[in-house]
Amino acid sequence: MSLIDDFLARWHEYRRPGYYEEFDYHWTMTVDLDRCTGCEACVTACQAENNTPIVGEDAIARGRHMQWMRIERYWEGEYPDVKLRAIPMFCQHCDAAPCETVCPVSATYHNQDGLNAQIYNRCIGTRSCAVYCPYEVRYFNYNNHHWDEPLDQQLNPDVSVREKGVMEKCTFCIQRIRQAKDAAKDDGRRRVQDGEVQPACVQTCPTEALVFGDRKDPDSAVSQMLGNERAYTVLEELNTDPSVVYLKKVDADAA
Amino acid sequence: MGVSIVPTLRVLKPVGMIAGVGFVGLLVGYFANAAFFPGTTPVQPIEFSHTVHAGDYEIPCLYCHTQARRSPSAGVPSVNKCMGCHAIVATDSPLIREVARHYENDEPIPWIKVHDLPDFVHFPHNRHVAAGLECQECHGPVETMDRVTRMAPNEMGQCLTCHKDMEVEHGIDCLTCHK
Ligand code: SF4
């Protein structure tokens, strides 16, 4: 009977979305759609930083493209009065992530920093997570990839090169976060300061549409953005509680 | 009427032969592999002896492997570092003359890496040195080795055990080491 008692006593704990009482850091990104021009500089930066392969024409024709970050493009209105809407889309690091519940080997899980981790060594390639992801931001390695000379020389040594049969996705540039944390510890400081970590996309964005930081620090740039009345999360109705917050585009012509 | 075991044995004979040949093959393969691929104790291009340097003369590890204190990679000392002493010490030994030749030709010595972690592991030497870990805890008693042998199994269990024992903050989170 104690098993049932135990279960009932911990009912609320089991029902809590996510595994943590409190995150250590809560890494968050905001995307200001009013600033984003859809230039795709962030996409390129991401591809270079994270050793994302160029899959080639055939693979793309079969829907096997790999880009941890992509710009979704929408046209609004009729020609000649058309408007371009560009929305950068990448892993939303949901705090109640559907992909995490479905992985049979826990290769994707939530870590104490509010990050949705993807462990390539543990992944067995069932692709269930990609099916469950409402944002379609998980990419599967259908093949081993190679980098022609001299492109192999530009591979980032801080990021592993993934093999055939594993799932991959945006990590919020975990290698940079880790480096900043190591540096903070080396300095004897306890916490990473605001502005010390910048994922490749944030660093590259020419219009500073992307802002990255720790939500738990009330003075961080990202916390300031969260208070903005334009803030929303994509597919809010699914209750995934994403860590990426978008700021609505301001339309001059709108009523 | 007794039941003879002989027909059963006759059926099993080929199985036994296959198993025998397989076993012999395994033994030969094991020793041949160890002979041709001395993975854990590679023969270095110059027979550098840690026994002499770190053992007898008690030169601290970090005197030569100075990068271990500052960078994720422990690094191998440059030929310049060797010549710092050997410009005056034991200059007529054939091994030192070999080192001097590399120095004069501006060539690095092609040392063979003994402890080679897989590429998907992030192991910052500087953090571990800062935490007060002795090099020997992972690398074994290098100061007694003439030819360095890989002592660490380079397996995840070793990292996890230590991270648990030392109560490293979030030490067993996958992303602490995996990249
Ligand atoms: S780099 Fe900045 S402006 Fe360009 S597409 Fe990315 S988010 Fe938009």
C-alpha cells in the first residue's frame, strides 16, 4: 500500500511540468520580428558554428535538409501590395517539451539550465522526437557527411561532428555557454554575467533582432525584453512553455 | 538396450571443430593486435623517459605541460622547451642530438598521443588542475614510466565516479562533458 500512498503524496510533483523546482540559469532568447529583415545571416552563422553539414541537392529534394535555424517566410497581401514576414525558427527549448517525453532512451532531456539537451551518443535514431516537435526544428542525419578540402579545416573543434542515425538540433550554442561558465569559475565568480554568452546567431545578427541571456537575472537584456507588450510565444496554445519569445512586428499601416 | 552417446558426439564434432578453430583465431588475433597496434603504449619517435625527468629530477608536470593550467588542452611542450635545458645538459647524447636536429630544422617532434579522448568529449584540463586534481589520478604514475602507457580507461564511468565523489556541481549532467 505504501507504493500507492507514496504515489498520491507525490502526485503534484509528478504533475509539475518539467523536472525542476528551480533552474540554475534559465537561458532565454528573444526575437524582435520588427528588427528582423530575413537576411539569414544567423542561419549561416549557425551552420558554420555547429558543423552542420551541407546535405546537397538530392537530399534536400527528399526533405532531408539540415539547418538548425531557418527563416520561415510568409507573404501577406496580393501583388503588388505584398508584405514579407520573416520568422527565424529554431529549437524553442520548451520547458514542457513534447520531444523529451517521447525519447525512449532519454537522449533528449531538460537540464538544470533550462536547456533542452540533445545527447548524440545516446540517441538511437527512432526519430520520435521529430514527430512530436510542433516546431519542426529537429533534424535527422540520414547519411554520414563529409567536408571537402579545405572546408574540413573550418570544423569547430568544440562541437562534435554527428554521425548517420542521430537526431540533432539547436543547442543554444552549448559550447559557448560552457566556456562562459568555465571562465566564470576560473575568475572565482559564481555566475555568468549578462552579455558574456552569445550564441553564433545572436552574435551575427546585423540588426540585433536576437537577444540572449538569463531570464533569472532581472536586469539582463533579455528580461527587459520579456516585459514588452509585443511579446508572445509561438504555438502558445500547446502549452509547451518555450524559452524563445518573439516580439510582434509593428505594422505602420495597421489600423 | 543402452543408449549410445556416440551418434550425438558425431553430430557435435563439426561444431567442436569450428569452436576450436575460432578460439585459436581469437588468441592469435589478440596477440597479433597487441604486437602490431600497441595502442596503449606507443613507441615515441624519440625515447623520452619520464622516469628520468619527472622521477629522478622531480621536474613538476606543469613545468613542461604548462598549457594544462591555462587551456582545455594539456598540450605537448615545444622543442624550444626541451632546448631550454638541453642546450647545455647532456648535449652529446644521441637522443638529445636528435632533439637538437629538430630544433635547428624548425620541425616539431611528431609525438604520438597516448591519452586520446574521443572528439565528443569536452575535458578542460585547466578546470581540473584548478580543482586541485593530481595529474597522476588519471594518467597514472607517469614519473615511473620510461615509455608512457595509457592508464585511464577513457571511459565515462571514470569521469562520473570522480564527479560524484567530488560532488561537482551538476557534474553528472550529460552536457557537462558531452558536446
Ligand atoms: S540575422 Fe537577424 S535580421 Fe538576419 S534573418 Fe537572422 S534574425 Fe533576422
